[in-house]
Amino acid sequence: ISCARSLLQQGMLGMLVRSSQLAVRSGASWRGRFAAPAVRSVTNRTGAVMAKAIAVGDKLPQATFKYFDSEGNMKEITTDALCKGKKVVLFAVPGAFTPTCSLKHLPGFIEKGDEIKSRGVDTIACISVNDAFVMDAWGKSVGCGDKVLMLADGNALFTKAIGVELDLTDKGLGLRSRRYAMLVDDQVVKVINLEEGGAFTISSADNILEVLGIK
């Protein structure tokens, strides 16, 4: 009797195992047909998920910047007000008063500002993850005048929204922006020259002039 009971239990166990295997295979097949597509994302070195970097054909996200006008009043401007129905050059730097930004990047756009605007550009704006006071002081220190609008993205909201944040915490600078220059026409990106980190190879005023000469 005990042998028969043992055989019966073994048979039932085998049936359960086979049923489980069949369920697993069926489930895998179902998931293969109906699973949601994988979401492409980028992670920084801390493991935080970042938005994919903005690309040609994308519309600029809604954002608000702070700046000082020519009379010394702090103002705000949205991406809509800045770019709607206009052709705009936006370039970004990792930090105000930093060497490459102060000696090459910003001065290049000041020097070539009139030439760039003569090719149909309404506004040239510099963006950095700094406060408006720093951006205003930096612009004055390099003789910016009205050639370039100095925009503060103090909380990096725009920078994060377009997926170009740069983690410089190891250098004591916190979260900043990658260097880039983009041509925007009626809020849509037409050209984006995005550097690796803070490199300065493809985002100069001359690079933008080359693009404007082609268009």
C-alpha cells in the first residue's frame, strides 16, 4: 500500500512539474508577442536616468530663463517668447568665467555677432547653469553689450529637459551643461553641434556661420 501511495504521489508531482513548465513556456511566448518595447534611456556615472539629448527636428521644450536687461532689471523669458516665429542661435557653456568659455566660446559669438545676424538670425543667446547675477557680470566683463543675450538656467531645468546635463561634481562644480551651439527656427532645432563634455571643437561662432552659409 505504501509503495502504491508513493508511486501515486510521484505521478502527481510529475504532472505538476510538466504543467508548470508548460505555463512558463506559454507565458514566455505571450510576453514575446505583446511585451512593451524597451525604453531607450541614458544614465550618467551616478546611475541617474537622463533624457535623450535633443536632436534635429525636435521642438524646444517649454522653459523659463532669467536675465538682466540693459537697464539693470531682472527679467524672465520663455522659450516660446524667445524662439516663436524667429531664427535663434543658442549656445551653452559649462560655466561662466571658466577659461575656454571666457577666452574663446563667448568672445567668438560677440565678435561674429553682427555677421551671424546679417544672415537672418534674430537673436544670439548664451545659456549656462549659473544665476542671472553671475551671467550679467560675466557678460559685462567680456564686453558683451547687446550682441549676445545672457540667459541663466539656474536650476538646470532647460538643460535637463534637452538631455545635455554634465556632472562635474568631482571638480566641485555640481551639475552643469555640455557645451553646444544650435540653430533654432520657429522653436524647432535645425542644427545641433553638441560637444563631448566641455570640449570645444564644433560649437564655435565660425561653425554656426558655416551652417548659415549653406542654408
